[in-house]
Amino acid sequence: MTTTTVSKISDHVGQDVELKGWCYNFRSSGKIFFLQFRDGTGRVQVVYSKGDLSEEQWEALQSIRLESSVILSGLVKEDSRAPSGFELEGRGITVVQVAEEGYPIGKKDHGPDFLLDNRHLWLRSERQWAVQRVRDQIIRSTYDWFQENGFVKFDTPVLTPTSCEGTTELFEMDYFSGEGDETKAYLAQSGQLYLEAGIMSLGRAFDFGPVFRAEKSKTRRHLTEFWMMDAEGAYVEHKENMEIQEALICRIVKDVMEKRAHELKVLERDVEALAKVQAPFPRLTHAEAVAKLRELGSDIGDKDDLGADDETILTKQYDKPIFIEKYPAEVKAFYMKRDPENEGLALNNDLLAPEGYGEIIGGSQREDDYETLMKRIAEHDLDPEPFQWYVDLRRYGSVPHSGFGYGLERIVAWVCGLHHVRETIPFPRLINRISP
């Protein structure tokens, strides 16, 4: 008998197979027992008839409780009525472990706090299973696209001596010995600055890992710990930087639609909305976005960054992601290069997802001139000492270069159609949650 998985039973129609997994539901009707089975790759119903089993095996079936672990065997049959298109005619069963009575998560509605307290079990639900599989595909597609387009994976440190942008609150670490500020370390907000060193060796590079923000934010778009992808390219300027972002997002959405269609169906995601994610994406300058937002009722100022409400209002006007570029330089980070046509503007962009989801990518061309970068550091009232290694990159073979970063959880939320990013990561860390 072949041991296989639910995802591959279509290859074994008319054959007896063995599956290993869990019972997530069941019901009995006299001499017929309906077992709902999952194994991590999918779900299928197994129908047992008392007459086909030994008395011992029938009693084993009666002992099952929700989430009991089992190894079962059965004949694979096509069934158009089944969600998976298949059903098993049960032949045998071994109960690996009978779960305890009173599985906490039932069919009734539970509040978000209860579900987050039981996140370790909530992950087993079909909806959360689907979210994590879409997340996995987004990561895989990101790696595939970068590899195909000449980017090298480059690992940047999680412990850093300074902030990337010098503004957002940091998690400070007291581990390192010594006296004075030079011994302080912080959990990284981004790997960008180190990635810029990497491209002077590799040409194009990206990193992907956990980052941390200590800001006291409770919005549906923020986590304290999340996963971020940063990419940088030597000899890449502002326009090409946006084209790279555009191509990557199109690839991600295309792959999810093709390879995770079942998961999107489980999530009841409107795939017609995702199908509209095609290049080119609309491009608005910050000034044009401000003007449009005012027409839509926002009181945003000429030099204001776009807030979450502004992003929501704006993105509901479009059926595909939109670029907002060339923000007022004074409200952006010190490392962003200025627009040669208007020194008051930065050569930067945000990419906003449609349907009200807002910012998923932030990017810019980086300042590549040594004297100018030192000037910007002074203008932002930053201590130049921790950045000496960074400005060295402008002293030895500096080139025009650009980069961007995306927040994985925000992309997962948008692609899956989720309201809050807390469902997009296996164990969310929020300002009021560190458990489980």
C-alpha cells in the first residue's frame, strides 16, 4: 500500500493508500462513520462502514475526539460533491493519540483575544492553514524572482549599533560591555544600510528576515515584530527602481493565483480583484496625491506624509497598486537622494496596494555623494560617528544606486483579503501581546 498525502491522492484513484494526519471533525450514522481528515497538505472525507472493519478498529473509531492524530487507509474515489473532488472508502485506522476532551476551539464564534490566546491551536483551522500557505508562496516567489533577475541573497545583522532612519523608536539591548553609547546595540529596523555595502560587492542583493519596531502603534497594519525584505541595486536609478518593484509584485500575485487557487477559495478572496494587478501601475507625485486627497475630503497638508486613512481613501479609487513618488525631502530619511529637477523633493516612492490596503513597499534612490550625505546627516541632527562605515561606501567607488523594502505581512494581508495583519504571521507580536 502506498503512503501518500491528501494533495497527491488524485494520482491514486482506484487504489488503496495510507494517510497520516489528524481528525478535525466526524459524525456517526449508525453503521456509517464519516471522518474529516487533514494532513497539512489538504483535507478529505473518509467514510467507514462497520461491516468493512474489525470490531477492534470500529471501537477505535468510536474513541476518536476532535484533533486526535491518526494513520488511516482507504480506497481513493472521485467524488464531484466533495470540496477536494475525492473521497476515501475507509479500510483501516490506527489511532496514534486520542486527543483530550474539550478542544478549546469549537464551531461557535470566538473573539479575537480568545483566538490569539489559543493561536497555537487556531493555526490548525482551514482558514489559517490557507493564510500560511499563501504566505509561503509569496516568500518562494520573491526568492525565485530575485534569483532569476540577478539578485544575490545577502544576510544583514539583526543587532545594530544605530537606527536606519534615526526616527523610529528602537529596542535597546544592554548586552555588550563597555562604557558610553558606542556599546549600545539595537534590534534592527531594516537591513538597508548593510545591504548597500553588499551591492558594492555583488551588484544586486536582497535580504529577508525579522525586523522590530518599538513604536506604540495599535493599527491593523502594524506589528512589533515582522518580516521584511530589502533589495538594493548598484547602477539602478529611481525609475528603474520602481519598475523592479512593479515586476516583483506582479510575479507574486500571478504565482499565488496559479499555485494557491484553492487557498484563495478557502479565504473567499475576490480573485477578479487580484487579476487586475497588471503592469504598468499608476504613478502619482506626492503633490498630485495630496491634491486628489483634498478633493476626496482629506485635510492633508502639502508636506505631510500620507497617513493610514489617506492611503485607504486613495487606494479605494484604483483597482491596482499605485506609486506615490517624490515626497517633500524634509519629511523623508537622510539617505534619500534629491530630485535634480527640484531639490525640495526626494527621489523616493511608496507603493500602495488597492482596496484600501495602503503601503506595502517603500523605496528610494540613495544619496551617492560623500559630501552631500554628510550634509544630510547633519541636517537630520544625527551623530555621524555610527555612520562612518556607511559613508565610506561613498568614498571608495560610489555609484548611483537604489533600493526598496516590503513588509511581508502587509502583502499577505492584501493578497489574502484580511482585515488585520495579526492573522498573517504564525505568532503575532503586538505592543500588548508576547504570548503564546
